[in-house]
Amino acid sequence: MRSYFQSKRFFRAGVLVALMLFFSLQLGFAQAADATISIAFDQSVATIGRTPKLSINVSNNGTSSIRVTRIQCFPNGTYLVASSIQGYPSTVGANQGFNTSQMYRAASAGVTEVRCDLTGVDVASNQSFTTSSVPVSVNVLSETRLYFDAVCATRVATVGQTVFIQAKFGNRGKTPFTNLSLSCVELGRSLVFVSSTPLQGTILPGQSGFVEYRWQAVRVGAAPIACSLTATDSVNGQQILLPAPTINIEVR
């Protein structure tokens, strides 16, 4: 009798183990894709009329391909007006990814937060999924009298090469601005500052100016440069800070 009950107990245990293994395998095959979407604006502060660029990165970290059915971005304000998202592939292989972008126009003063969703299908399991990015924002300033931008013709440099940044500004208003201060900061460690041309201290209505910066590429890596202009309204003493979109340079 004892042998019979022991055999029955072992049989039940075996069946239980088999069922657990079966369901664990089924659940494993039904897992949705391990995909992520991340976004970043090229400027966190903009003036009316400027066009912030939203970079969108999608990564498939799973072991099977995914079909991308939709990428959609949602602004929570009306201060930015969006254009269509640039093209993207319909299928992304395992451990692969892609980049795309979307342009916005700063239409009115205020802060707009943007979130993007990626909707797709795991090819192996045929399971649909949606994943969201961390929100990012742009603060659109009401300042329209002063304008400022910084540009660079070089986006890829070699070690030893000189890189030139031109910072341009102007006064469209009727008020002189004083105490002009211009700053360009390299946020990596691949460029070193060499020199810059002089900056005027005051900009009168209708005037414009520029400052040229010289940098030297010293080591391989990313070299983002952030420039900003500070000026004081000569009538009310208000200080204005205008940042330019980040300039991304790669040193090879």
C-alpha cells in the first residue's frame, strides 16, 4: 500500500512539474518586445519663430524583430506647432534601432511638453505593444526684439583640425540693449577653446553683429557646443537670455 501511495504522489508531482514547465514556456513565448523610445529637443528654450528639432531614437533590445505600426508625439500645449515625423523603417531587427526626427515651430510664448509613443508588433509572438518616452519640454520666450543664433559649417572634424563657430545676433526692436555677453561652452572633452573676435557692448535698434570662435579638435569623441547671449534692456533694466540650438560636432 505504501508503495502505491508513493507512486501516486510521485505521479502527481511529475504532472505538476510538467504543467509548470509548459505554462512557463508559453508565457515566455508570449512576452512582448523589449523596445524603447527616447526623445530630445536640440534646444530647451526658443524664441517665437524658431524651429526646435525633436530627435527620436528607437531601440529594439529584444531577441526578435518588431514591426513598427506607428510613432506619434503628443504636445500638451499650443505653443509649439508640429510638422510630420520623418520616415522610419517598418521592421526593426533584434538588437537594432533607428533614428528619426520631427520639426516644431515656436508659435507663442509658453512651455510645451512633448511625449512620444511607439506602437508595434513582436514578430515572433505576434503580440502588440506600446511604449512611451520620457517627456521633454521647450520654453518659448515672448522676446521678439533680439534674435540670436550660432552656426558651424563643420559637423565632423579630425584631431588637430580648427573648428569655427559663428554666433550671430541682432536687434529688431526700438530699444537699445547694453551689457552684451556671449558664451559658447563645449559640453564634451574633444575641443579646446583657442580664441574669439571682440564682442560689442551695446546693440542699437536695427543693428546686428557676430562673434567668431575658434576651437581645436584634440581628441576623438562627441563635442556638443551650447551658446547663449545675454543683454540688458536699456529702458527697464530687464536682462534677456537667449540660448541657441546645441551644435553637435563629432571628432574622429
